[in-house]
Amino acid sequence: MASGNSHSHVQAASGPGHERSLWIALALTTTFMVAEVIGGLVTGSLALISDAAHMFTDTMALAISLAAIQIGKRAVDTKRTFGYHRFEILAAAFNAILLFGVAIYILYEAWQRMREPQTVDSIPMLMIATLGLVVNLVSMRLLSSGKDRSLNVKGAYLEVWSDMLGSVGVIVGAVVIWLTGWTWIDSVIAVAIGFWVLPRTWLLLRDSMNILLEGAPDDVDVGEVDKALRALPGVDSIHELHVWAISSGKVSLSVHLVSATGDFDGLVAEGSRILAERFDIHHSTIQPERVPCSQASEKHRFE
């Protein structure tokens, strides 16, 4: 029985350019985080402390992302035949869980502050938040090019993005407090930041878990792949069709094609071409068979 493979070695999702951007963003974020923590304690602003907490998660996210890239560079070995690329997905999932925890903590603190309002020094709060906004915008610009090609970089980008929103919220809150003296607005802004971040964090965690659970990527329609393979000349049936991703942008496929009279070599070549051109799947394993193998039975299927 013959089998065929189509492989295309593509550049890693988090390449050298992304790594450099992460390093610069980490340096900027860490430096300002220290200043913001001090500023939050001095001014008594929960919104500013909330923003500082997000800055801390930004720092953690960026550091973890960089560690994931370094580990992902390790060569394939006999124990991990797919390499270490999935460590980036673990990093993305960890960042999402971390951000969930911070958001819930801020919501709790905001509730406590609403019950017992505290004095907030609006002018230093405004100055610090404005500087924070600049740092976040620069970091977002650095990470924007890689966020759509790597869940790891996307996780770091979302951390910085959420903190950018936090800085905007703190600025608005500082202006309102300065003009009206309504210190309770500080807690309202903190709550708004928390509720804004949670849905985006869930999306990141969902995408990470989909890869860890060997789910098909969102941009691959498995039904259309099935139809395309069944339409190949000489194919009688197919089974054991599996589509999954090792990491962001590293999609793999395996399938058994049953053809009683077809040319196996031609079948594998044409199937590989269609998968690459129509579905952007360049790492495929196609096993042609004259009759369905034992894995075609209900007993051996992954169901």
C-alpha cells in the first residue's frame, strides 16, 4: 500500500522581526509599569492601579511570549517529533488566564471603592495615564505586524491593547474628576475596563484551546476539503480526514483516499496540489488505498 506526503517548510509564525518588536515592547512596558505603580499609590487612583496591573500582565505576557519563541526554536527530536512550536500556544493560553484573573480582581476592587469612595489626585493621574497611553500605542505599533500570524504575538498584542484602553479610560476619569470632583468615576472607569477586556480575553483563550485540542483552524472549512478530495478523479470514498494546527499558521492534514482503479502517484500529487492551492495546507499526508483499511470501520474512528 502506498502513501504520499506533501511538505512545505514555511517561516515560523514568530520570526526574528517579531522577536525584536517584543523585546522593545517589553523594555518600554516594564519601565513605565514601575512608574505607574508608584503613581497609582501616590494619587490613590484605582483606575491608575488597574492600568498598572494591566501593565504588569503586559510585562508577563511579553516575557512569556519571548520565552516561547526561544523554546520554539529548538530542533525536532525523537521525543517531540513536531518540535516545540506549540509552546507558543501554551503561552497564549496562560496570558489569557492571567488577564482573566486581573480583570476579576479589578472588578472586585472597584466594587469595594464604590462602597467606600477615596480621594483621588486627578492631575498626576492624568499626566501618568497620558504617558502610559503613548507607551501602549508604541508597543501596539511594534506588535501589530505579527498579531495575525501568531497566537503568541496576538496574546501579547491583546494585553497591550487592553492596557491602551485602560490608559484612555484613566485619562477620561482624571479629566472628569478634575472638572467635577466626582471621585466615584474612578471606580466606574475601572469596571468598564474590566468588562471590555473579558470578552476579548475569552476569544484568545478559545483559539488557544482549539489548537491544544487538535481542532480544525477557523479559516479551514473541513466540509469543503472533504468535497474537494472526494471530487478527485478515481476517488471512490475517503475516511480518516483530520485537520489540525501545531501552532499558528502551521496547519497539517492527514486522510485516506480509497480508489479501486486510480493512479496512486497521480492521486497523491493532485490531492496535495489542491490542498496547497485552495486551502493553503502545505503539510499533508495522503494515504491511497484500493479497499478501505481497518481504520474506516466505526470501531477505529476518532468519534
